[in-house]
Amino acid sequence: MAKDRDTQLLQVRSIYEDMENLQRAADLLAGGGLVAFPTETVYGLGANALDEEAVAGIFKAKGRPQDNPLIVHVCSLDMISPLVAKVPEAAIRLAGAFWPGPLTMIFPKSGAVPAAVSGGLDTVAIRFPAHMVARELIRRADLPIAAPSANLSGSPSPTTAQHCIHDLMGRVDAIVDSGSCGVGLESTVISLTGETPRVLRPGGVTVEQLREVLGEVEVDPAVCAPLAKGAAAASPGMKYRHYAPRARVVLLEGDRRAFAEYVNSRKGEGVCALCFEEDLPGLEVPAVPYGAERDSASQASRLFAALRRVDEQGAKTAYAHCPGKTGVGLAVYNRLLRAAAFEVVRL
Ligand code: TXA
Ligand code: MG
């Protein structure tokens, strides 16, 4: 993968400050460039969704498989109709409840969406982010913006500009720095193209919240289990090993005492714990905490940075304490399962 671009670092503290930098980033997008920018979930790597060449640049910069489709980001509901063939009734209800916010909806697509964006599918993923800098950037570029997470394909998603710099320096035209992302995990992805709405990826908007608005909502089996051999992925992104540090990650399901006993009995070169704050006093190995045991939101916002720290410490094996699986916890669990390549030990 060539490092063939001069990357500008553009600090944008808010939409009321650093407006020149914000405009420069918007101009780069409008001119077909690649710009990493903050959202409330994770940083995205944006390009004009209607420009095939610009979109091809995203796949090259990330080393992303061509069949993994991109989410198109908008800053108003008006921007959606040219991109979709139909707006299901459920979408209107979800938009009213959760947009702008960390929810992506899959619609049947219109002819305006290039095949490169949709990975050759006849659907398109759309998200209306809540982050003010993201929205103002899209508004100033005056274009729908295709944006996957701004990490190298396979690495943990970036929740700070430093993570983007680490992965993408020299590969993109600009990185907009607005500090760290609040939610910390990618948006919830829900498909509205089948009979029953189906969650393809859990995220900041929980399955419980979606059911409150829509009634019946299915959760795709691939959320919590490996895809059966030969089965087609509803969301192509679920096929790939994801969010993985270089270290081997093993997910341990059990209480605080069982976790500490298991990990301490394996202490030695390159062993570390990826744990809750409350686990720290009982551990005899280097430990990277990723939030409080009963606080899924804190786990979500810290997980990806913690996975990167595991590698910075040079760990060979990280034993991760399994989070709760309800609410935002389901999203934390889903990302850790993939980081662990589904290696789970029940204590
Ligand atoms: O929070 C987020 O969603 C972040 C920020 C930047 O907005 N973006 C993000 O994009 O996570 P990415 O590319 O890392 O993940 C998009 C996921 C992938 O799993 C992809 O396969 C799925 O959404 N996806 C995109 N378009 C789809 C479609 N038409 N049908 C099914 N799945 C789709
Ligand atoms: Mg991603």
C-alpha cells in the first residue's frame, strides 16, 4: 500500500472555531479528496459518495476488500431521497427517534449510488451523524459522504485523531482533529429491506431501543456467532476478522474471581489482561482497563483505544474479561468476539 498523499492535519475544535480548517476539509472533499473526520461513534474516512474515483481511493487507503460496502453520510433528510429507491415506513419512525445519531439504515438503493459504494449490492447504507463537526463538514461540502471507519482494514476503529494519524498518515489528504469520539463504537446497522427489520451490527442505539419504536426486530445470527462456512453475510463486513490487535485475544466469561485466577495462573512473558477497572486490584499481570464492569457506555467509549494499547505494550496474548450482553453491552461483546476471532473460554 503506497503512501502517496501529503496529509494535512486540520484542528477543528468546534464548528464555531477553526472555520478555515473546516472549510479546507470540505473543499478537499468536494475536489475528490480523502478526509478523515470525527463522528460521535468513531472517526470516518470520507470521500464524495457520487465520485467513483474518490471512493476507489478509500478502499486503496484502507486496504479494504472491494465487496465490503460503505455507509453514506448525510446532514439532512432531504439528501436521502436521491440515494434510495424507496423509504420504508419503519425508516421514518426510526429517523424520528434516533437521527441524527449512531444509527445506520439499509435502504433499497437508487441508480445514483455507484456500485463501488454498495459493494455491488442493490442496497445502500445511510447514516445521519449527530457530531456537529461531521454535519457541518458535509453541509459545506454539499455532498453525500461515503465513509468507513478511518483505520487500516482489520485494525481497531479510530476514536481519536492520533489513531487516524497512526494508520493513515501519507495515505489521505487530510485528518480533521476534534478530540475523542463519545460513543466509541461504530453505529448500529439495521436493514429495512426484508420483511422484519434486522440488526446487522449492534452499536450505540440498542436493540431494546429499536424494539420500543418498531416492535419486532431481529438480530442477525452473525452478531454473536461466526458465519457458517459458505453462508452469505447479510453485512459483508461481518465476514472479516475485525478490530484485531496484533496480540492474540481470548475472551473469558466468568466472575471477577474466576477471571483473576485464570489470568494470574498464566502470568508470564507477553501475557496481559484487558479488564474492568474493578479487576485491577486482583491481577498480577500487566493490565489495560476498558471501563467499569456495570457501565457498558464506558466500555464502548474505551474499548478500541484499549485494544491499541495492548499492542503498544507488546503483549502476545490478551485475556479479555467478557462484558454484559444487553444494551450497549451487546455491541461491546460483538466487537470483542471479533477481536478474539471467536476464541471464548467459559470459566
Ligand atoms: O459509526 C459508523 O458507522 C462509522 C462512522 C464513520 O460513521 N462507520 C463505519 O463504517 O463503521 P464501516 O465501513 O467501518 O462499517 C460499515 C458496515 C460494514 O460492516 C458493512 O459491511 C456494512 O456496514 N454495510 C454497509 N453497506 C451495507 C449494505 N448495503 N448492506 C449491508 N451491510 C452494509
Ligand atoms: Mg470499520
